[in-house]
Amino acid sequence: MIGEGHAGETWYEATANRGAAREPLRGDRQAEVCVIGGGLTGLTTALELARAGVSVILLEARRLAWGASGRNGGFVSNGFAQSMGAVAARVGPEAARALYGLSREGTEYVRKAGAGVIMGEGWLGCLRYSDPAAKRAAVAEMQNGYGQEMRYLEMAETRELVNSRRYFQSSYDPTAFHIHPLRYAVSLAAAAEAAGAVIAEGSPVAAIARDGAAHVVRTAEGRVRAAHVVYCVSSLGRGLHRPTGRAVLPVATYVAVTQPLRQDVIRTRSAVSDSRRAGNYFRLIDEGRLLWGGAITTRVSEPRRLAERMKRDMVSVFPGLGAPRIDYAWAGLMGYARHFMPLIGGDGTGQWWATAFGGHGLNTTAMAGLLVARAIAAKDDEYRRFAPFAPQWAGGPLGRAAVQSGYWYMQLRDRLDEARAAG
């Protein structure tokens, strides 16, 4: 069961030291840019605009990074939720390499901006069934096609790091790392304010209207008049901008954190994930605790007995853990687009968007903030590389049902693959 006093609380919130809440927006304000959404993308956008000398006001409905930005697994690595093979099939090899380069820039931005909150280096990607040829080929594709530093590990090498009979071959990416995402958000906010950005919390946007060449963004107690509006709201606040709001599917995933452990089955401080199509991901964090994430569902409420469910999952992979107490367990609501790529763009009227970062890792939040800030401050058009992945209607309730059905189908395929490996 969840430890006393922690029910409903995330480990990130318990260890982030947010400080006092910022004041809500009050009265009439004017800025060149109004950023809506105080997650990692919105904060990066505001920070980079302020550094470029652009006046910017960021509006957050609740507290900074209270949604997916402060509730995720904390992984940072190059690439996207969509495979690079699928990306290349859609845009061509050269454009795919350019997109991968942008994702790499996002990774390095987080490494530099979040240097003080890095919790471990490297990422181990483990197969749940034996297929050395496929794993070697995947590693070679990333090395040769995208210049990605990566190493293939045989089963014995893999199990030396993660001692589980569930895992076989793996890949190791030394350029990846993992962080405390909420501490990172707090540091971005401080840097943005130091550069001149204004941040208002407790300021949900009620309406946005065009007024001549500007946009007027209204909250309960104030309004901002700005030439540019940037929507960074992901799966929350989807009603503010219809083109992207209808293109984002809210998908929940779950995270649990154990009591401090003394164990000898997870022998790496790197981030780890497995090959299940909605796979497990985990990492050792402060005090020897294990952070364990996994499962995907379109349900937005936390399931009953979440802690017990997560414990069963981790112990099925690592029975050597015994029966660890779960001190924290929570749900995180992510935003996915149908094509599993970020939505980044503008409509030519001063409205910009950067959203749908579910499943990508945190590199894309930085990448998107950089691209949008450069587009506004320097008229840079690199963001147009994401034009082939424009917002598409996600199907509404039928789309959510299709995603849930697809997840159940993926679970079935996972079981079949693993049963064949065991046989």
C-alpha cells in the first residue's frame, strides 16, 4: 500500500521545493508574445524569447508543470515516439536525418539547462524476447543512418545490469540521461524570470480574440494584448485552439516509486525501458528508490489499487525485489497525435503551437520551445520541418476508443512474443 501521507502525491512534488506560488494575472498587460501553458515547452519558449529580448508573458492555469511536465518518467534521449524508419518513409531519409538532428539539439539543451537536476546517465533498451539479429540491425540502423552513438549488448551483458529472466538482448545509448523533471521546470522558470519573462500562475485562459493585428488573451482577472500567442497546453486546455485541440488524444500512463531499497537486481543507474509495445520504464533515483512506470490507457482517472498494480508489474520482472512498499503512485496524462510526432507550427496570423509530446522523452519539449522562439524572434523557419506532421483530427471519443483497443491488441502481441521466447 502507499506509504502514510503520500497518497495522491508524486515523488517529484515531495522533493522539488517549488517555493511560493506566483501571483495570477491582474489588469491589462501588453507583450510581444503570450505563452499559454507553464509546462516544459512553455517555459523553454518563454525563456528563449526573453533571452532574445522579446517581451513575453506566460500564463499557467494552476502551478507550473503540474501536468505531464511534472509527472513523467524523466527520460531524455534523441528521437521521437515514432520510429525513425516510419519518419523516413514519410518524409525521406534526408529530411528524417534533419529532424533527428533537431531532436538531438533538444537533448543537449536539456543537458545544459538541467545540469543540476541530472540523476543518471545512459539508457538501456531491453528486449523481452530473444532476437539478437533484430536488435543488432536496429542498433546498426541508428549508428549508420543517424550517427547515433549506441552499443549492442548480448543477453549475459544485459542481465549483468538488469538481473531478470524477462530480459534478453539490449541496446545502450550513452548520450541519453534522466532527470528530476519538476526541479528542471522550477529552474527554467527562474531563468526565464531572470531574463525578463513574466510568469503568472493560477491564471486559466477564458477567451482569446483577434483585435486588429493583435490577439487579446483574457483570464478571470486580467488580459494580455500580444502580437503572438503560443499554445503549449498538450492534453489539457485542448479547447483553447481548435486545430491542435482536436488533434491531440489524452493518454494516461502510471508511475510508482518504492521505499528506499537495498537490492542487487538492478545494477545500473541508467534509465531502462523494455520492448513491450506499451512498455515498462524504470530507473533508480534518490535514496535507492525505484521509479517504475508503464501501461497506457485512455482512461483519465487513476485506476483503483494503482500501487498494488504497479507493484505486481515490477515484481513480475524482478522477483528478487521481494515485496517493496510503494510510497508514491500517480497517473500522468500525456498528449499524443495520430502520427506519433510532435505538433509544432504556426498559422501565419501570430498563432503558434507546440504540443503532443507524449512518448517522446523530454528532449522534444526543449526542441519545440527553441524552434518556436527562433521563429518569432529571428524569423527562423526551421520549425517548418514538422509541416508533414500537421495537426489531424484524432477522432474524438471514437479515436480514444481506437487507441484503447489498439493498446489491448499490443498487450496480446506482447504476450504472444514472450510466450514464443519462453517456449
